[in-house]
Amino acid sequence: MEITLINVGDIIAYGLRCVSSNLKKHGVSTRIVFIPPRFADISHDGLFSGIEAVARDSDLIGISLMAGQFKSAVYLTENLKKRLGVPVCWGGVHPTICPDECIEHADIICRGEAEDTVVELARRMQDREGLHGLAGVWFRHEGEIIRNPSRGIPGDLDRYPPPDHDFGSQYIFEYATGTMDRMSERNFFTHRGNRYTTLPTRGCAMNCTYCINNYFS
């Protein structure tokens, strides 16, 4: 099973890295493509050629997005489905809080914490099983939207591996050259700065009205 994961605008991509590392722990091969936040150039032809080269043998493409990346995710999904013809799954904040909007564009959406959801999704796809009853997943099937129940919040974070920072399986699109380059320490810190970000817990103590936490309160 081969999965290519795509993140637009956030090279930290903590959630996506956690999903990738847990997939690898369970024997699923993953690659991550990072697209720096330059949304006006999301239509750059070199971008799609680069993703196609990385993902041509993938069985599933995953895109992580917040509300600000919605239009970019729609454009990516439409073009990648034409080029690669594989299912596209969306996850992250926006599919979690606006699932009805997102399932109109993606084949599958994951809602909430997705480490366990995506592992089971990959297993079912590999075994050619259906997705009915898979908690945390909505999907389109024969013209109908199947809304499976939500998945609970994981209680033991220690059972998950650290976020995936394996540069050997990660790529970044460089707008300056129009090329898809393999991730390296140089281009990681060029885009991120001289900082390393991690999260010791899940969630936030605050309840800001503009944030996803307010939605769950």
C-alpha cells in the first residue's frame, strides 16, 4: 500500500506527520509533499508534474487542510484525479468542522484525530473491503454520501510514534526553480526558520471564538 500525503502552506504539518509515522509503524509506505504558502501559484504546472512524479504509484492521496487552504485543496484534487485517477482523501481541521462542504470535492474525508482512522482505511483498501462502518470516515459510494459515526479522542498518546521527519520520504516544491525537490535540512530550515516545533499534548486550554476548539466546546 502506497500513500502520498500533501500539505499546503505549513511545513510544520504536525498532524500530517503524526498520521504518516503511524502508517509507517503499521507497514504502510508513505511520502509527504509540502507546498509552501504561495497560493497564487497553486496552478504552477511544475507543481502538478512534480506531485505526479512522486505519487504515480500511489493507491491513495491524502490532503491536509485548514479553511484557508480549501480552494487550493479543491484545485489540487480536481487536477490530481485527472492526472492520476486514484482516490483523494481530505483530513484536518476543515473536513472535521465542515464535512458536508468537503465531501462534495473529496472521495473520502477523515474527521477528528486520524492516526487510527487512516491505518484502518489503508487496511480496508488493501484488502478491498468497503468503508461502511469505519468510524471517523465519510465517503461517496454509488452517488450516495455515507456518513459513518465519529471516532473518539485517543486516550493514550504514548502508543503513537513521534511525528515523521524522515527527509528521505519527503519532498518540497520550490517555486523559485519550479522543481519538486527532496526534503533536506537546508530547505526545511529555509522555509521554517531555525526552530523545531512539537506538541506534548493534544488540544488547547483556550476557547477562542475563531478556532476549532470553540466548535467542540
